[in-house]
Amino acid sequence: MYAARIALLGIVAALGLGATAVLADVTIKLKDGTTIIVPIDAEQVESVSVGDGAPQAAKPRQNKPPEDTRKPRKRSKAYRQAPLPKEVTAAAAETFGLPGTSPFIEGAFGGGEGLGRTITVGPMGEYKVPSAAARQAGNGDVIEIEPGLYVDDYATWDANNLTIRSSDPDRRVHLRSTKNASNGKAIWVISGKNITIEGIEFLGARSSSRIGAGIRHQAGKLTVRNSYFHHNESGILVANIADTELVVEDSEFSYRRYQNPRAHAIYMGNGKSLVVRNSYFHHNDRGHHIKSRAAATTSINNRIIDGDGGSSYLVDMSNCGKSLLIGNVFQQGEHAENTNMISYGAEGCEETVEDLILVHNTLVNDRGRGTFLLNRSNEKAVLANNLMVGRGNAWDDLVDDRGNLKLNNHAFVDRKNWDYHLVAGSAAVNAGKTASLEGLPAPEGRHFGGRPDMGAYELSQ
């Protein structure tokens, strides 16, 4: 260590710093406890280097982002009142690895490389249109967009861990497209990971490929809440990328216009998982309401109906996968393009799990013929406590039937207006079986269906 001190003093001498010019000492403490003191004139120091000699400039101090003092955001009534049946929740979560139903916690994602700042968009905002904010957003930022009309503004969101939302939880931001998307894909293209979108309306999406989408999702996990997709060629289109996940909650998809047979209200590529909860699909023209090639597909408490429109499949799990449909209302319209309502494995199940469970759903076929469930896999689908109304076959041979009720006709509260609540004296009341269903028990006294506010049936008291 004495030699090191002499060497450092030699450096001082070489710099021309005489002993009389020394105003301070530089103290270096080594890991072995040795302390080296080097006399130096502090005013002569330009930089300090360690190891390879590369200068290490002092880093400017960054101010912390301002504290978020906003009041907690209100959630929609449907979101607050969207429980799974209690006796199913724990078992389903364990069996299928379902995401939890807890509300999104703002700030749960880290700031990443960004500052986690809040960016405002709108006439009085930091940026006037969403696309300008998208070009400047950093990881972890929150983008708040003032409700209003934004026409032909196409954005690509590349940063990670973003929250993009309406600044007013009671009003949606309206994104309207009147021409082919300039990016060739969608009104919004999502390329960053862990993105949350809330309170946005997507209208009129189209592209030269005729599958223009409200949202094109291309990486990681995307969560969409309280949003509305209508009169688009595609609603949400997820690329064929293995790590993609899509969660849709409290949203609506309607009046999708037919331009291409590959366009659907939701089209999930061969990614990790698709979860759709508490959402409403209706009057979509041809194509499917939901088409999924994901390894796992979950539909819970949704209302998926043709009305007087004419879709193809209501739900199509093209390549099988671990699939759970619970507490939904499905209605196939008389103008439906396909006579089969729900399809599983129509395009092959190679190298995928074959595991399909339908429980406590209401299925109404107004087409007059066809099949409620078409299972083309090599494994039996488990169906329990489903109410099936209308002509046609309930299912093919590959079904484990546990307490399902099939009726050619049945009275509902207002079938013409697609209200499928039971009337008094219905044969479906208290018709649920008590037998355990692969860890999904159905207690005695259950009506068919899940949530009354989604058009399904109430639970008996």
C-alpha cells in the first residue's frame, strides 16, 4: 500500500501540482480495509477514472416525479359487481391458473427506464393528440387523454408498463378512423409490454388488408377495460407471438363490419392466454365474436349474442388449449353465417392441451338447426349445468354430460329483446346438479347462468 501511495504521489507530481498547491486530500478506502490518502488540488480535477481509465462524468441529479394526489378512480358498476360464483372461484383459479379478480392497482408496475410521469393529452394538455404522446412516452408513464373526438390519429405505443386512459372515468375518449390506417394495421398498435388501456372508444378502423383493427397487440400483456369497439373491420387483433396475453374486462364489441373472413371482434393469435370477463358482444357481421388460438382461453360472465345480426361462431377455440367458459349467455341469431355456436379444435390440436369445460352457461339457438357445441378434439369436453334452448343438436359424442338441460323451446322474460332471465315456474329453476365437477362444484339450488345484470340467471337463495 505504501508503494501505491508513492505511485499516486508520482501522478500528482506529473500533473505539476506542487505540495504548496494542495488544498484537500482524496481518501480512497479499499475493500481490505486499507486507506490511501492522496494530496490533490481539488480545483485541478477534471474527471476521475477507475479500472480501464474511461472518464466517469458526474451524473446530473434527476428530480423525482411529482406525487400523485388524485382521488381514486371510480370503477364501473359492472366491474364492482362482477364476482365469480363463490364456490367456483378458488377451484377455477387453481385448476386453470386464472388471473385474480382484484382491481388493477395503479403504480403496480415499476417505472422502468422512464420517470413514471403523467402525460396529458387534449386541447389543454401537454400534447394535442394521442399519437404525439405515444412518440414521447417512456416506460412507466401514465397517459391521460381528455374525452373528445380525435379523427384519423394513428398511434404506436412502444414503451413498456404504460397506463393509457381517459382523464374522466365517466366519459370515453373517442378515436374515429375515416380512412385506411397510416400504419397499415390499426388505430392503435401496441408494441410495448404490460400495457393497460381504459375508457377508449375505437370506431371505423380499416386497412388495405381489410382487417384493420381498433387495437393491434404485438408484445407481452395487454389489459383493456371499459372500452368500446364498433364499426371496425376487426376489434382487437393479437399477433401470433408466443408471449402475448390479452385481458378484456367491462368492454363492448358491436357492429363489426365484414370485409375479410380473417377479421373478428377479438382475434387472439397463438399466444399465452386470452381472458374475457364481464363484456358484451352483439350484432357483429360474419366472422366470429371471439376467435382464439391461445394456449388458454377463458370466458367468464360475458353476454355474446348475434341479436338480429349474423356472425359465424360465437366462440372459436381453433387449436384447442385449456379452455373454460362459465356463466356466459350465448345466442345464435337466425341470420348466423354458421349453424354451429361454439367450436373447439376446428383447425387441429397438435401439440396443445385438449381440455374444455363449459359450466353454468345459457345457450339459445335461434338459427333453427346446427350444434350448440362442436368438439373436434380427441378428448371429451365437460359440460355441467348448462341450459340449451332451441332446435339442433346439443353436442356431438365427445361430451361428458353432467346435469345439462336441453329444451326445444322455453319462455324467457323478453326473448325478442334478448333478455334471457328465467320466468316464474321455469323448468331450469333449481335444476342444477350437486355433483362435483373436476373441482368445480355445482351446489343444489343453482339456476343456470351467472350474473343477472349480464342477462344470465340469478342464483337461488
